[in-house]
Amino acid sequence: MIKSKKVAVVAALAVASALVLTACSSGGSGGGGENVKNEVGIVGLQGQIEDIQTFCGTEPIKVAFADGFGGNSWRKTTRAIFEKEAAKCENITDIIYTDANADTQKAIADINSLVAQGVNVIVSFTDGGDALLPTIKKAMEAGTAFVPIIACPPAGVLGVDFVDCVSENVNTYGYGLAVWTIKQMGGTGNLLMAGGTAGNSYSQAVYDGVKEAVAENPGVTLLNVEMGDIPVETNWEPGKTKEVIAGLITKYNGAIDGIVSDYGGGSVGGIEAFIAAGVPIPPWSANDSNQFACLWYEYKDTQPKYQIATMSSRNWMGVPALHKGLAWYNKLANSEPSIYDLEIIEDSTDPEKMPICEKDLPNDAINSSGLSVAELNALFQ
């Protein structure tokens, strides 16, 4: 029985899309039972995630989390959850982490290096999209189970080019938050969608959902349309978000009536930009973040238009991704969803879904992550 694990560190990023296809994934070269054909692209809920012990197997296994960019709190939290889950399998001997620092060539080199090291399962935030696909295919051909999360290479075929891709239903995410925001706007006014790094497929998929909601509300003007018809680039960083939103406040003379963001942790910088400009904060929707909730409590009494809503930051998606990789490698059946429908979990206009602000937690903590208060404090100390 193996009791110790080696955790290797190199570095990490995040973003991306959802691909719903139907295919089959067959087991790799691991030590499990007979080959099993697993359905992929299953849509479901977080509560359907199973116990990892079902998929651990018995032979020694090396796993890795290959991050496209590890430079923010979301990525740090996602990594911690992955490593915590992997540590539950006593036969996992190595838990390796790499960070491509938003460099696609570095991401390719990281994947190739992991395969060369004999890593059996790779879970990855594939920020590089289709540029990574040839490398991913080679990893699969070498017998390494590869499972992207959130950022699914658009041209990839589930169950063929990679085991599966685990993500939220991204269009539904953008659409749902936009519907809520437009409702708070009274169905009229200027709406803005804030994304992450330039050209990432995740923000674009969220934006597509936002556009669907706007199309149903002719009284709403989507400001992004005149800015290239793309999400506003913020790099998912509070400082950059503050800078960008400050410029847009000036450009539109404060006439921004609602904001949808794909990162609550970065949104806090945008909120600070409104405060600094002396302009009323508009209704704002994103994924959850402790400071995002705490700021609402701080300003709600002086900012009557300022309401917030969030969906889960879904850091936990690395968990079913790891399960699927282990199942493929061990030739075991896996029926967990890979596309997760998210719902609004915080809504400042709903007494039953009030935002959660934990004063004992750091600003960067994500309350829906599944980590305990003690674990979150240790992570951000």
C-alpha cells in the first residue's frame, strides 16, 4: 500500500467552452477490467458526481493537472480541489501540476513532458483551444487519458480525441445571468459583458449566451457590439478589470446599466471603478466570490440600483474530470455527467438566496468551491 505522494509544481491559467456531443470512450492501457464503452457529453447536475474510490483502480498511477494559466485565485482554488481529490486514491503515487502562464507553446511542451514522465491521467484547462489538439491526440495515442475542463478544444471529438470534456453548459450560464441582469434593468438600457483573456473560447461561449438574451429584449443595447462584438478583455484580473471598466465608464459617460461577467473575483475591480468614478453601480451578475458578495453588503444601502446574482464558480469540475480519466485508464464504467447545468445560487433580490459573505475568509475565497473554511484560509494565507 502506497502511503506517500509526490506533488510536483511547475505553474497555471483558466477559461472556456462547452461541447455537447454523443460518442463513446474506451478504456486505456491501465490495469482495470475489460474494455468499457462510456457515453460522453452527458448533461446533469453536480449531485450526480460519484465517490472517487469507484475509479481509483489498484495499480500505481500518476496524475497531473496541466493548467493553461494559473495566475488568479480561481485557478489556485481549482488546483487545490484537484489535488485534494487525487490524494484520496492510495494508488496514486504522483500528483503533478504545470502552469503554462497563458503561453500556448508552453502548454504544448508541458503536456509532452507529462506524457514523457509516464503520467497516466492528465486533466487540463486547455486555454490554447484547438492549437493543443494535435498534442492531446498524441497523448491519447500514447495511452494517457486526457480530460479537458471548461475550455474544450472546439474541433475535438469527445471520446476520440480526448476522453471527454467536463464543463458547465456555458451558453446557459451566459443566458441565465443575462436574463437576470436585464430583468433588474427593467428591460431597457446598456448592457456590458466582461470576459477574460483575449480570444479565449470560454468567454466567447458565455457571450453567445448573453447575446441570445439580448435578442429577446429589443430595449437593451449590448455595448460590446460596437467594440468588435466580443467580450471585454479583462484577463480575469481585478486590477485590469478596474482599469478597463474605468475607461468604459468614461467612454459611455456612466451610462452602463447592467453588467454580466464570467469571473466574480475579477468583477470586484470593476465595482471599485464605479465607486472611484462616483457613478452608481449597476446590477451585476457573475460566478460567486466572497468579496463580490461582501461588496454588495457594503454598498447596498447607498447604491439602490446595485443588485447581484451568481452561479457556482464550478472549481469542482476537476473532480469528475479526474474520475473520468481514471475510469478510462482503468477500463472502468463511468456514468457521471460531463456537462453541468448551473443555476443561480445567490440573488440579492431573493430572500432565500441572499449573497454569502464570510468575514472570516479571504476576499479571494470561493464559497461554492467545496473547500472548508479552514482549507480556504490555508490556501490564501
